[in-house]
Amino acid sequence: MIISRTPYRLSFFGGGTDYPAWYRQHGGAVLATTIDKFCYLSCRYLPPFFEHRIRVVYSKIELCQHIDEVSHAAVREALRFMGCGRSIEIHHDGDLPARSGIGSSSSFTVGLLHALHALNGRMISKQQLAREGIHLEQDVLKETVGSQDQVLAAYGGLNHVVFHRSGEIDVCPVVISPERKAELNSYVMLYFTGINRTSSNVAGSYAHRFSEREKQMKAISSLVDESLNILVGGRPLEEFGQLLHESWVHKSSLSGAVTNPMIDEIYEDALAEGALGGKLLGAGGGGFLMLFVSPDDQDRVAHRLKNLVRVPIRFENAGSQIIFLDPEVDYSREDEERSLAGPRVYRELSDCFEDRASTRAEG
């Protein structure tokens, strides 16, 4: 059995510029970090004793004979991409809810690819893992998603990720002292709005119309360098929070689907109690709301937003990892073929034993 652990991400600046439709023409960049909340995926080859050949457990349970029958699109296409011809079981658990803006779908995809590679005896680089995740989501599944989530899930850490027009991606760790990083972490408050949504649907409301929003997109992109100057230059983090508010204004203007009256009210309440800025994680529309608040003002904000679920987080640095590997018996293909007949033979034997027991009871 293999278990992979892949972090979710928290994006500060540059979201939207990581969509190929934008950065292939203009270039893009994001400043983001992974957090200590994870997606866990366990994979194992099934022993030859089951009627099904594929078992997938997430919010549903799927029992299938062939890859084409798997309804979970990411699992189906990952198995096809990896050329999986063996009976297999995949089990998913996550620390945070799906469709909430923390990059859960990409963490799932990256974590699954990582686990399947390890199950085949291969340990791949973070670069390859990120590339394969991007390929699967954008080219195979045709999802309207950016490229930052897969990169961050694979690499982990606080990073300045640069997307070149050529398609090349540079991952540059932000070099600051542990004390400075801890200070940045201490300003972050994370709340769940209670609204689940599919980010590709929200992103679809503006990702194909970037040419109409070029002014806002360039403004969003410029904030990445400014935020880095604040962090690396040791300037007050209050300036970082003010930039987040500026980004909120620009992002909200991209589409009416990015925010809504309920979320706007939550954000205004937080600002009234001392929050410096914030952002909806992911494409917007709901999910998690990140607020940037001085530690001195957090009690007031927490009291004002007491009806929302607050999630304490810490930054993490490892990215996707294989945290458990237990070698199994390597059943042969003959064993696998015999397994298809096994359940029928078992039922016939059971029926025979039941008939004998019934005869004895009548006697």
C-alpha cells in the first residue's frame, strides 16, 4: 500500500495570471504558500479475491470492472494516463472540503499521480509531478483551471511562481527569515463561508475574456512584485494587507461571479473590526475567505465573525510526499485472471455447503 499526503494552498497575489490563456500572451506570476491541511490518497493493488477490479472511495464508493466505468473523472483519466492494467483500490480523505478555493482538485490530482507512480516503484521529481498534474487537468480533463495549484501542491512552501509566455514555469522560494515568515503567518485568518462551488465554473466567467479585462489583470500582476518587496525588504506587514485589499477590488471587477452580497458583507464586517485586507481563495464565488489582520485586532474580528468556521493554519514546506510505503505480495497476472472466476467458484461452494447443511437439518 502507498499513502501520499499533498498540501492545499493559500494564494496571496497574482491569481488569474496563472491561466494559460493569459500567461501565454503576457506572462504571469503568483505569490502563494502551501498550508498544513492535506489531501491523503491511499492506493494498493487488489488481491485476487474480489468481484470488482477497481474500487474508488471518496464521497461515493465506486466498484468497477474497467477504467471506462469509473465516473470520477480525475481518477479515470489518471489511471488511463498511467496505463494501469491491474486491479486497484484508491481511497481519498481530505482535511478541508472540496470546491472551496484551496486548490483541492489539483492536490487530489497531484497526490493521486504521486501515489500511482510510487505504486509502480517510481519516485518522480516535483517538476515532473507538477507538469503531469497540469497536463491531466488542462489538456485531458479540459478543466478551466490555472497552473499554480498543481505547482504548489507538488513543491510546497512559500513561493514566487513565474509563468513564462513559452510555457516554462519557474518556482522561486521566497527567501526570508523564519521569524519573518512566522510573522506573516500570524496575520492570516482563514474562514469558511459555507458556500461550495466549482472553481472552473467561476473562472469560466472571465478566463476566456481576459482581453476585455487587460487593465485589471495587469494591475493584479503588478501587485506580486510589490508584495515581494514588502516581504523581503522588511517593510511593515500592514502594507501587505493594504495590497490585499487593492487586489480584492481588482479581482471583484473581473466578473459578477467572483463575489456576492453575503461575502461582501462578511468582508466589510471584518474591515470594520480592523482587518487590513483579504481575498477569496481560488477563483472566488465562495469557499474560504482569507483575512489579513494584525494579531492585536484578531479577537475583535473573531468575535464579529463568530458564526463562521475559522480554520487555524500554519505554512508548510514539503509539498506532496509519500508518507507510507508497504511492499505487498506481487500477485501474477494468472492470479488476477483466476480472480475473475474466484467469486463464482466461492458462491458455488457456499451453495453446496448450504444444501448439505439443509439436508442434515431435515434428517
